[in-house]
Amino acid sequence: MSSRTTEGVDKNKISSLPDPQANSVPEPYQKRFKGKPVSKFVDPCAEASKASMDCMNHHDYDRDKCLSYFQAYRDCKKTWQEQLKADRRAGKTA
């Protein structure tokens, strides 16, 4: 019996997963915010989020196999929030 997530999917076509630590640092949020429309949500950690979901899909939703990806996402979010706080204290705007 095949799983729901990989049914009909050629395992050879699934791209390899990136290194979890490659996404643990967000890209500069000022760069992401510059050209965004007013109502559009922007997440500098989107790549880490996508990598963690890709890991879950690749491993048939076995969370234990993707813990390093989840930690990289949490590290990215924490770093981003710290950058935002430091910039607000310094009077910088996005």
C-alpha cells in the first residue's frame, strides 16, 4: 500500500532536500519589504518554511525525520524577530 503523499509520484523526480542549516538565517527583510504591495504578507524565512514542508512530504509526514528543518525554521524566525526589534529600537523603518 502506498502513502497518500507519494501515490503516483516517481521517487526519482523528487528533488533532493536542501541542507537544513542553509535556511537558518533569513534574507535581509528590508530587501524583501521594499517592493511588496501594501497588503501582501512577506516572510524572509519562506525558504526555510518550504524546506520543512518538502521534508515532511518527502518522508511521508514523519516529523522525527525533519526535526533539523523545523529547528532551522525556528532559528530563522528568531533571528528575523531580533533584527526587527533592533531596527525599531534604532529608529530604522522597513
